[in-house]
Amino acid sequence: MPNKKLILYALSFINFTHIIDSMLIMPLGDIFIEAFDIEAYQYSRLVSAYAFAAFLSAIVSIFYLDRFDRKKSLLFIYSGFIIGTILCAFANSYELLLTARFLTGMFGGIMGALILAIISDLFQFEERGYAMGVLMSAFSAAAALGIPFGIYLAAKGSWQLPFKVIGYSGIFINLMILIFFPSITSHLKDQSKSIEFKQTLLQIFSDQNQVRALIAGFVLVLGHFLIIPFISPYMIKNVGLEQIEISYQFFFGGLATIITGPFIGKLTDRFGVQKMFLLIVLISIIPTLIITNLGPSTLVTAIAASVFFFVFASGRFIPANAIITAATGTKNRGSFLSMKSSLQQLAIALASLFSGLIVTIENDSYIRYPIVGVLSVLICISSIYFLRKLNVADGN
């Protein structure tokens, strides 16, 4: 087996591209609203289309993710993601872009579950906090480097340009996976090829620990994502930033979490997932309320609020994912993580729709966004209860 750290960094790079694609709609929200002359609720559908598609495909993948070599699965899923992204780049209407986002979500939504399954197969539970921290750094790097670059391309060229760059870069990355990525088949040793769909579901839902883990992940994502779709549009219309200045928000916020992600991961391994999760969730209340109530401000103030939010909002998922991925054993881990991914994509879709129903545009500004912030806080606090009910099911 090749060096596990090299595999981890390769997976993080793959994660980097698909995270940029899934996130890019949000900082460009104001551009889409004006370019297609749509309302806030229509924009929220544009965000939720990807997530709804990811939810549906992840449900299907539950029955297949553990039945193939992880490398082959990754090649197939990533290829579909690339095709969808390139189609987004050539969409010339709201309806076509909505369709292309749905297609991209059919493949991109499974990516996270597959990557988590590979990491969980390769890393012992005691070192998984570090692995999750590095993986979350891909999210941070996407925010700090990929998203600002995408915003720059959209502001200086067109909104289609960043999607072209992601799609064409993905072709090269897929060739690298084909040539250099190792086969991972350890999960197939105890896997029965005759397992029925019903049995697969029973393996998950007959285990209360896995059910609690799925609920915990769903609730946390629902609370987190309620405020995400409208952060950038709100910063432009209500706070007073320019479109190009949104890139600074993502750059400094992402840069901060690149540093803090592995650090939080190490603290999680040292002090335990429950203590770290409780602490970070409680701290995250402050930046959530600040960023959803911010009025006209300087660029420095807006960036400071964003950095504070980025660090602790993303930090919540490091201890949470460390224990959620350990809620099941190796045999059905891929199926479990596919179910986890599908429910979290459903949470993203519902959160986007809910926030789109609450937030409206009035006098060229967004109103009722503070209400969304309060709801986000309450839901994230409730996730503490569900996560404290979890037990580590594997020693691996």
C-alpha cells in the first residue's frame, strides 16, 4: 500500500475541486439573480438543485458503494461530476443551469461519502481526527484559493469561466487517479455479493447507534447551511461589499481554517470528540449571530466577522465527523456513509429552500436574514444532544 499520507492529500485535492464546484453558486448569487432576473426563492432553488440530486443519487449508491473497488468507484463518479460541471459552463438560461446543476449533483454528492469511506478504511480511529482535519483543510483551501479565484474570473470575465476551469482541470486529475491511485478492496473481504437492498437498509437502521449518527449529521448540516446561501448576497446588498471584495472574505476565512483545521483535529484526538464538539458549537453561536445581523460596515469588519465564522462553523464538523464515521464497522461503512451523505444533502436542500422562503429582497436589500441566524443557532445547539448519544462502534 502506498504512503497513506499521499493518498490523503490526493483525496483532499479531489475534494478541493468538487467543493469549489458545489460552493461556487453561493458567492456568485448576486450575479445569478441579476443575470437571470430571478427572485431570492428562485436562486435558492438553484442552490438546492445540486443538493436534491445528490440526495437521490446517494440513496442509490447506498446499495453499491461497498461492492466495488474504491478506485473504480471514484473514477466513475468523478467522470460524471466533470461532465456536469462542463455543461454548467455552457448553460445560457436559468432553466438550463438548473438542469446542469442537478446533473452535477447526481455525481458530486456521492464524492464526499466515497472519500470518507476511503479514509475510514485506511486510518485507525485514533488517527482519524488528524485525517479529518486535513480533509477539512481542502474545504478551507477551496474557500481561500479556489472560490476567490472563481469570483475573480467571474468578475473579470464571465460566470461561466470558473466552471470551465474546474471541468477541464478535473479531466487532468481523473487521469492522475487512473494512473497513480491504488486499488482499495479491503472492504470486499467480508462483502456478500448477494446482499439484497432490504438487507443493506436493515444493516443500517437496525443499529440504533448508526441511526443516531445519521440524525446527528443531518441536524448539524441543516443548522449550518441555513445561513450559507445568502451570506455573499447579504454582504453585497446589506453590508456594502463589492463583488470582487467577496473574494477577500473567502480568502482570509479559508486561510484561517487551513491553519486551524489540523489544529482542531489534533485537539480532538487529544481531548476527545465530545468535549471539542460541545466547545466549538457553543463558540460558533457568536459569529453566526454577528454575520447575520451585520449592517453597513468596512471591509475589515466584514472580513473579521467572516473569519470568525469560517473557523468555528467549519470546525464543528471535525469532531462530529470523527465520531460519526466510527458509528459503524468496516463491512457496511460505505453504505452507511452514503446514507449519511444523502441525508446531509437533503438537509442542504431543505435549508436552502427554507432560507429562500424566509429571506426576501426589498428596496435592493435582503430582509429577515437575522431570523435565519437564530434558527441556525437553535438547530446547531440541538445537534449536541444527538452527538452525545453516539458510541464508537469500531476499533479501526
